[in-house]
Amino acid sequence: MARSRMIIFDCDGVLVDSEPLAARAYERVYEKHGMPGVHGGIIAQCVGMKQSDIIVRIRELTGHQFPASADGDIWAETKILFSQDLKPTPGITTFLETLAGDRCVASSSSVERINHSLAVTGLARFFGEAIYSSSMVRNGKPAPDIFLFAADKMGANPADCVVIEDSPFGIQGAVTAGMTAIGYTGGGHTYPEHAARLTAAGADFVCADWHDVSRQLSRLGVPA
């Protein structure tokens, strides 16, 4: 008999197609504060990180030091764009409607952003209170902290968890946590080398859509 598995979903770029909108928000806010040149290519190197780590990475890449007093501006702009345009990733609603067993969200975003994202896309009903943020742990991805925290809260053995992630940082964290890692490339921010980078980061499988995710989960003994 196949052992019970828990599915841990990243939020941005996996459940919701948010990364292009989030990149636009960073561009606008940095421009607003007199720091041009923070474009999509820069932000693409930060996918999977929590906001504080993104700000550090942008400084390393561009030299721009974002004022700590304006941190809230990033979420404010992001929230406006999400409220207007955020959509679930193609096929995820049908996938979640048929997925059996335990599942949760483990994201680098704040709890407020996760909840808002799931609410505006109609996905909140699939997760209830099983929402975990990197703000709840010491280290963000690629550290394994958020995944181990989520497994503990859900009463799951890490070896029985399957993580679905779109970023190399997230895949690295899942692998370090001792979990099966599925890379997902079905978001609007995907790029030609995306699958190869997820594989290089340690993904056990890489899937371009939720039909393929279902097939891989079935091979792992997860009804999907």
C-alpha cells in the first residue's frame, strides 16, 4: 500500500500567476523612489526569495539601497496590481478540486500577501488555515526552514512530503528538507532555461502544466 503523502505548494508562480505582476510592482516602486533600472531581468534573479532578501539582492545587482521606511510601498503597489489582474495558474483550480489528501501552502511571501492572493483567485477554499510563510521561520528559501516548519505543523514526515515549486531556491530548500521536489514551469514568468535550472537545483520531476503534475503524483501514489 502506498504511504500517505502531503503536498506542499509554493504560492507565487505555482498557485497564482503572480510573478510578472510582482516584478512590475518592484519596477514601479523603485522608480518612484528615484532608483531606475530595476527591470524584469533583475527581479527574475530573485524569484522564490522573501521581500527582505529580494531588497538585498537588488542592492547587490544594481547598487540601489531601498529605504527601509518605504518597505510597505512594495506590498501596497503589489496589492493594487493583484487586486486588478491576478489570476490562478492555468488548470490549478480543476487540479485542486480533484486532489485528495492533505495539502498546505509554504511561501516566501507574507501571510497577508498569501491570503490576498488566494482570496482574489478563489483558491483560499482549498487550504483553510494551512498557510505558512517564511516570516514564521528564521531563514528564507533556499534554506529548508519553511518546508520543515510546514511539515511539523501538518504532522507530516518530511520524507512523505511532495513540494511543488517554480524557483531553484524553492527546489533547493525542498531537497535539503528531504522532500520530493516537483518543479513547475507553467507560470507566466517561465523562460527557456527554466526547466533545466529546476533540474539542476535538484527537482525530481519538472512539469509544464497541472496535467503533468497529476501524472507524476500518480506515479508517487498520490491520487490527483
